[in-house]
Amino acid sequence: MSAPFFVLEADTLGALRATGAVSFANAKQALAQMPPPACGSEMKVDLGALDGADSATLAVLIAWSAAARRAGASLHFSRAPQGLRNLAILCEVDGLLGLA
């Protein structure tokens, strides 16, 4: 069985768009797709095209957020699917990820 399809790509304005699904099978690959944040930069990730979400998805978003903070950058998520927001609320990380 192959890993689900996941792509993180930049649009013409520099915002990032997540497409596909993050799961345990491809979380390592998804984690590696986040471009290195630059100190002082503001990165935006559109999650509107994610196909579902589970705890692997949430773990990847937390890791991306932590990497941005360590680099002195900010990371903002938009259009998160309701299931992902519900999971973040359940795990009490919605505020950390800005999904509140």
C-alpha cells in the first residue's frame, strides 16, 4: 500500500497551499516539505485543500509551527478543515496553532 498523496506548494504571492492528506504513512515526507523559515518572516499556509486530518496531520502542523518559532518566524494557518480544528481543540493546541 502506498502513502497518501501530499504536496505543499507556493502560490504566486508566496503563500503555501497544502493539498492531499497527511497520514502516518507520509508524515515524514510532509514534514520535510516545509521550506526553512527565515528570521522575521511571516509564512502563511492554506489548509483548505487537505483531504481529512488525523493526529499525524496535527503533529506535522505542530512541528512546522515549532520550527518557525525557533527560527524567529511566524506561521499562520488558514482555512483549516473542521475535523482538524476539532482535533486541535480536543488536544488543546488550537490556540498554539492559531486555529481557535
